Amino acid sequence: MIGTLVPVGALALSACQSPHGDLAVSSGSGSDGAALDAPTEAKVKEIVRRFKDTNRTPGVLVGIWSPKGTFVSATGVADLATKAPLRADMQFKIASQT
């Protein structure tokens, strides 16, 4: 299920990509405070990396909140002109992407 959520979440919320490929990750902020287990988090990061590489987006913002844990990552730039970094606390209009 997470494998499906991440590409959809990335599509819905993709706005930017880092040329360095760094992921800023915040985990463990869900209702039970638990992060995703390490193997699942590694799979999610790989899916995000493949999405970025395939779609050549300037960045990706992903949030997963599930009974199995949480994962929030922001990578890339929020503004192509200024190269301001994408942050996990930014808001995006996702409109028809949902």
C-alpha cells in the first residue's frame, strides 16, 4: 500500500527537486508517534528517488501517516529562480492531482 501512496503523493505534491538528491526526512509525528520501520522507510525513499529521476521534477514533498508509522520528506527547490529549498512545512495547492 505504501508503494502506491508514495508515487501518488509525490505526483500530487511534487513541486521541486534537489540537484543533489538529498531527502530531508521527519518521521514519528503520527498519532502514535512512531516512524516507519527501517525497511519500509528505505523502500519509500527509493520510490521517491525513482520518481524524481524518472519525472525530472525540481523536487518532491511526500507525507505518509498510517497505522504503521509516519514519513514526511521534502527535497529539492521551491523556487527555480531563487533556488530556495523545498521545506516539509510548505503548503501546495494540489487541485486536480488528488
